[in-house]
Amino acid sequence: MDNREDQLLLSQKKILESVALGAGFQETLDELCVASEHLVPNSVCSIMVFDDSKQYLNVVAAPNILPELIERLNGTVPSDTAGSCAVAVFQNAPTYVNNILNDNRWTDARQLALDFGINSCWSHPVKNVNGDIIGSFAISSSEERKPSYFQQQLITESANIAGIILQRREREKDLWGKAHQDKLTGLCNRPMFDMTMKHAVASARRHQAQLAVLFVDLDNFKIINDTYGHKAGDDVLREIAARLKRCQRSSDTLARYGGDEFTLLLENIDDLNSVTQVAQRIIDECAIPVMTGDYSAGVSASVGISLFPNDALEVRELLSFADRAMYKAKSKGRNGFYFYEEGLTRVVEAKKQLGLELRHALANSEFTLFYQPLFGTDGAMSGSLEALVRWNHPSRGLLSSADFLPMVEEEGLVDELSEWVLLTACSQAKAWLDKGLKLDKVAINFSLFTEQQDFYAMVVQVLNDTGLPPACLELDIAESLLAGDSTELCGELSQLRKRGVAVALDHFGTGGVSLARLAHLPVDLLKMDREFVDGLTQEQADPRLVKAIVAMASNLGLPVLAKRVETQLQREILVREGCHLLQGYLFAEPLAVRDLERLLAQR
């Protein structure tokens, strides 16, 4: 026995002892590669294994191979032409390629070999104790070389040892799964969830983050077991588990906590809305009947929610409070969710109800437009109006846009409402013109159109349908929308201006648009942010910001409108500093159509 064989036996003995003593999986695989590399000068070793689908090979150990090469190797599909490892696994036989450039077994992977200077590669399939192929062991070199008898022995024995190590890993994974996985649903079990919760709470405490615990209990599940049998009950639990998976985010932890109870941990939550969206998806998913055999089983769920750190700082309390909230949801009629803090539940329920009412409002024509006129510095009405949407709520009366527009966005109703506002305002303006009333422009807040895919086409279509001259329409766009990359938006606004539509820059002075950029924006009017006007409440008020805005606009030849003018003092200062148009309750509040017609007639 020569010295190399002694080294081989010693390295094998050392590695097998490491396996027996429970050394780390990655550590022993890397050690196997390094030991083989020592016995074959100028070589590198790698071990690949199948992914869960058993279709692709990925590198699990290659301590001396470049990360870029590993990335290229990952995802290798076994075949006759994809390289030594792919061929060894595909043919279930050792594969020795001495000259990669001239060997057809590397046809599909030759560029990879060229890129990384690989000229020879010997590979052997790795098998488990049942004889199933689970991967490959390979020795590669930048030299053209043919393996000696000893080297063939080396690669065979190394592949066998790799099989032993990988077999141990699979056994440990299986034991871990049995210890921490629910057998029926495949979800985490109760001990695993508790362990995850402990780590999550500790992390949230360190990073001052928020998390939520959702306790889900199926309503009247006992009836399903009693009516259809326990097998049907198990089918329902498996189906509900699959549905709950669809509700969770990738960072969340879902578990079957016991019986028909499930728990869901939401980490790093930003706001209450993200929690309520998940809870509502759970309610909706569970409400769909489950088919079990020839029967359709009706199921619903009650969900309790507790929050860290709002409700509690410890795992046990968070789970207990979520459980209490769940029972509160059941007492409220089931098929719903409830927060441990009742005040939060009332807020969420009110928002949910408002969302439902919003959809009815559009269908039942409950929205209306009010119009607030603009005035010149002499106090005379200018002939321009701003359209403001209001909601004639059946029980709460007239609501301003601030009361419901955020919910319009959450409910995905922006497109519908914006089209309604544009169509209604343009139709009304055309009707006033047809009556012979003197109207210059009707202005519409552009923020309503921020979700429109092609607002240019929509505006043109409405103008064509209503017959309103484009010169009688103004779109007010918030400065913040033009502060970043707004090339596409500016292009659409420029097209509308060419048609005669006016564009006003709203909330000017707060959105961060520079003077250099402002000179190139397609705008006709600057509407000063109301905060500048609000600050003019005393004789000693500092008007320098107003003065600077007016000077900037004057240099560009743009008029300036001041909004929310409510006192005579504000008016005097704004006129003195050079504002061209004024709007606010000092002159006129937003008016219904009939009231505004009287003003227009007086003009």
C-alpha cells in the first residue's frame, strides 16, 4: 500500500468519525472535498444534489470553487451533453472526461468550461442506502488529464462517503420534520410555532419592530365531523391549511396549533391595514365551501388579533390575548375578525363599513360636485371654478373629500370616481355655457387620476363626449408628482396643453421642484400651498416666502393663486405681495350647482 492509499484511508476514517460524532453537515462535506483535493494536485472538488423536485442539480459543497461558477452550475439538468456531473447522474455511471474541448458530453456546457478554464472533469453518481441517485461527486482540473486507477478509486470512495453524509442529513431533516411539523396539514406544529414566536418577539424588541399574532378558529367544525365523519373533517382541515397558506406573506409563519385552530405570525408590519387585509383574506378564503367526497361542507372562521408591542411584550400574553379576541369575534356572530383592543376593532369595522358604503355610493349616485369660485385681487369673481367632490351619505350627511378619498384608494375605486368627477364637471360646465353663463374654466384636482393607465385618452374622450371646449378645462397637478421622474406624465400634460387644456401646479412650494425644472414643466398657473397662507395671521407675519414664490412665478411669466384665504389681513398681504388670484371662504365657500348659477348669472 503506497502513501497515497494511506492518506486516503486516514482521511476516510477521519471524515466517517466526524459523521458518527454528529459533526455539522456542511463542515463534513467541505472536509471531504478538501481531503480529495490534497490527493489530486491542481484540482478542485464539488458535490451536487437534487433539489426537492428531483429535476435539477445544485451545488452543496465546493469550498475552493469560485461563487460565480457555483451560480452557473446551480440548476443543472441531467443529460448526455450537459457536463460530467449531468452525464454521471443521467447514465448512473462514473464519467471521466479528460479533454472537455473535444468531448461531446460537454457540448451544452462547453462555454462554462471555457469561461472558467476547466479542461478535465471526473464525476461519480452519489447514491443513498436504497441505491437511489441523489447527486454527484466531481473532481475538476485546469489540466487535461486521465484518471489513474487510484484516482478512480478515490472518486468512487468519496462519492460513497458523500452518500453517507447526505443520507444522515435527510434522516435529520425527517426527524426535524416529525418533531416540528403537523402530520395532517404539513404546517408548523405548536412547539415550532412557539419557538418561532419567541425568536420573533426577541428580534422585534431589539429592532423596535411591530408584529401581529392571528388566532384562527373554524366555526362549528364539530358539526362537520359529526355529519360527514372524521375523514371528511381531516379533508377540510387540509384544504383550509392550503387556503391559509395563500393568505400569508413569504415572511410569515403559519401553524396548526391544535384541532381546528391555526395561528399566523406576521412580522415587520408597517400599519394596521396590512394586518386587516390578511385577516379579511382568511375570512374570505374560509367562507368558501369545501368539497369533501360527494359533499360540500360549509365552513367559516373567527380570527382574533393581538399586536406587539401595543397589547403585550411576551409570547404567552400575545397568544392569550389573540385567543381572547378570537372568542370575542365568535360572540359577535362568527365569520369575522376582532382585535384584542376593542377600540382598534371599532376603527377597523367602521373602515370596512365605509368601504362597502362607498361602492353603494357610486352605484346609487350619492356623489355630487360643489364648485368654489376664484376671485381677482379686486374682489371680482374671475370666472374660473374648482370642482370639489362631496358625498351625500345617507346617514352622516354631506362628507368632504378628506373624509373618504383615502378609503377610495384602499378600495380600488379611484378609476371609477375620477372618471365620474371629470365627466360630471365637464358636462355641468358645458350646460352652463349653453345657458349663456360666463364661465372661463372648471378646474379638477389631478390627484384623482394618479392611478389611470391612460388619463390623456380619458380626458380627450370626455371632452369629445360632452362637447366642452378644451380651453374651459384645467387640470390641477400636485407639485410632488412632478418632482421625480415624470417624463411620461409631462408628455401627456404637454399633449393636453396643445389641445387647449390648462395645467396648474398645485400645492406649490412643498413638492421640491427646482426653479430650473419648473421652467420646463408644462404648466400655466401656480397654486400656492395653503400652508403659506395659513401663516399670515398677524400684522407682523413674515411674507418673505410668499414674496419669493411670486417672484419665482413672475420670472417665468406664470400667475399665482393663493388658496384658503379666510381673513381680510391675509387678503391684504397676498395682494400686496403680488398674487394674481385668490380663493377661500372670505370670498365664497364651495357652492352647490344652483347657488353657483346665481353667482355666474350676476357676473
